[in-house]
Amino acid sequence: MNANNIKYQERVYNYSDSCVFRKTKELNGGLSNMASGYPIKINGVRILTSEALYQACRFPHLPEIQSKIIQEKSPMSAKMVSKPYRDNSRKDWDNVRLEIMYWCLRVKLAQNFFTFGRLLESTFDKSIVEDSRKDRFWGAVKDKDNDTLIGVNALGRYLMKLRQEYNSECRYDLLYVEPLKIPDFMLYNEPIQIVDERLNFTNSLLKRWNLHHIEEYVAEVNRSNSLSIIEVVPEIQESIVKPKENAKRKSSVKSKTVRIKPTKKLSDEDKLSLFNVAE
């Protein structure tokens, strides 16, 4: 760590004005990498927490260690399993660990878009701080007066960065996560693949709103030659398009229409096109 680099400088946070998290079962505990309930799947491998994923990324050259980490049911156990092998971490670990951490958070959000997204939204614009007993890099430590926390708070700052992207007009781009462009970014001797949750997200919306007859809406889109399915389906309009975003879409973006018959069963490609998800 380069202590002279401003991004690594410690900061001071007012405890009462911040969104602070420590224990996973407490308020905002889901922000922790240790939190359960946010499962991840990479290359078809189910991983219980973002902590286990992060630790497994230390050892792309040791798939047997990756397996030990991922098989642990407790995130703390996954972390402890990795400790005896820390000296065998990838040689560039200190240079890439920040990139890997943010990638892990991106994947956690993409594959838990409703639950983790709502949690990020609930923090509003407060500083997000991991309250740590001794880790002043990933988190921050309480000062003697207990009113302030001091530390780099790298995890909290990455969560704030993710929140900013989630609250932007590019929110749904976060459903698509490319692998990092670093050497040997691998799981079980296989290159880590793209995480693309766009279709799963679209299907979950159709299921949530019980849109069994979405083909009728498609027919209306086809007749209009200007509207997107987002503008036609009331439930979608109300739930995922903010008024100002919708106005901007109408004025600056030409909607893509899908020429299919109302009775045709939608393919996966059609569904993605209907929701105008960014490629």
C-alpha cells in the first residue's frame, strides 16, 4: 500500500451521521461481505457470500484451496481457511485486491439486485462505514470519544461508489459484470466468465407482475412505432422508471420495437429487447 497515495489516506467519519455496519444481523449488516442471504454463482459454482468469493480469488493457481474456501458454510470459516495459505496468494495480490473487491461487490449486486439494491438505497446519501475493531484499511476504528471513526474505510467507500452507480440512469447496466482484465483471473482452473443477469432480472419482473399476457403489450408497442415496452406496461412504468428518467428517455432515446405477433411465445432475446436493456 502506498501511504502517499491520497486514495489510501485515512478519513474521519462522524458516527451519528454515517450508515455504520459491523455485525451481519444488525441494521445494515447486509452491507458486510460476511452477510448471508446474498448468494453468488460464478462459472456455475454456487458461492454463499462475497467474502468467500473474495478469498477464493487469492488463489487462482490453487484450485484445491479455492474449493476448501467455497465449501465452508460460514463466511468467517471461509476467511479462516485461507489464512494458512496467505503466503501463497497470487503474487500481485496487493496490486489487484482492490479491483477484485469491487468486482465482488458488483457481482453481489447483479445477482441480488432487488434485495441488495434496496439496502444500498436505504442508506440515502450517508457515508457508509464499516465499524471495525482494528482494521483501519477496509474499515474504520472508533476514536477514544466513540463519536468518530477513523480509517481508510476502503469497503465503505466502494459501497458508496456502487450506490452512486445504482442510483444513476445507468442502474441496469450493473446487471452485466465483465471479468477483470488481470492475469489468471480464474476459478477451478477455468477463466472467470461474464456475469450477465439481465435475462434473469427480466424474467423475475414478468413473474413478479404476473404478466402472462405480455404479448398483448408487445402488439401495442408494434402498433405505436415509438413506445417501448417499459412505457406501455403500467407496472413497469411505475416501478422501475423514474419520471425524470422516463422524460429523458422519450426525448433522447429512440425505443427499439420488436416485430413479433401477439401470439408468439417470447424468446430470451425478445425479452431482453423489450426491456431495452443495454448491451
